[in-house]
Amino acid sequence: MLGGLHIEMSFLRLIGDWLAGSGWAEAITAANVTTEGRVDGLLKGSHVTRGQWAHQVSAAALYVLQKRAYAAYKEEQTSEDTLDFDDWKDPEGYYFYTLFLAVTQSQHLVGLVKELHGNMAVCRSLSDTFLQTF
């Protein structure tokens, strides 16, 4: 049975596997969020606190970029058929929006697991809900 820390490391490793080769490591290094030497540990999920922080920074940056792209979309629209932000999906940013959801949902799930102190029935239900989301 895995504890909260190991579940969190597994989620961070899962997100790291998903991000491998996407340019995320290079982007956070270029933005001085972390150094080249620490990126590998973030992708492997071995640095939990740093990983949480790096993914939170990434999620926040992605959200800001999505909002900017939506604002540009709204300026281009001439009719009243402009979609609301929740209905609008930028094709280029959809992958990263899905990542944003994965990061925030996994952090929420891990927080709940830690709070419940390993109640496995609830953990299974929560993990099933999480997996159905994606």
C-alpha cells in the first residue's frame, strides 16, 4: 500500500513521462524556474516539493497564456458568435490545458489522500474519478 508521499511521487513521475520531449524542461530552464541539473529529478518525480512548485508555476503560466490567446480570439471576432472562455479551446494550447487540469487534479487528489490518512476505499473511488477525467 502506498502512502501519500509515494502516490504523489507517482503522479509527478506520470506527469514527467507525459512532458518528456515536449520542450517543458527547456522552457522552465530558460525561464530560470530551475536549473538543467534539477530538471531530470522533476521529470522523474524524485523532488516532490520542487516538482509541485515547478508544476504550479507551469500551470499558472499556461493559464495566463490561455487567457491572452482567448483575448486575442475575442478581438478577432466580428460577430456575436464569440464563445465563452470555458467553451473556447485553442487547438495549440489544448494539450497544455489538459496538462494544467492533470496537475491541478493530481495535486487535489494527493491532498485528499494525505488528509484521509490512507482510507483505501475512498482513495480508490477518488483515483477512479481522476482516471475517468482523463
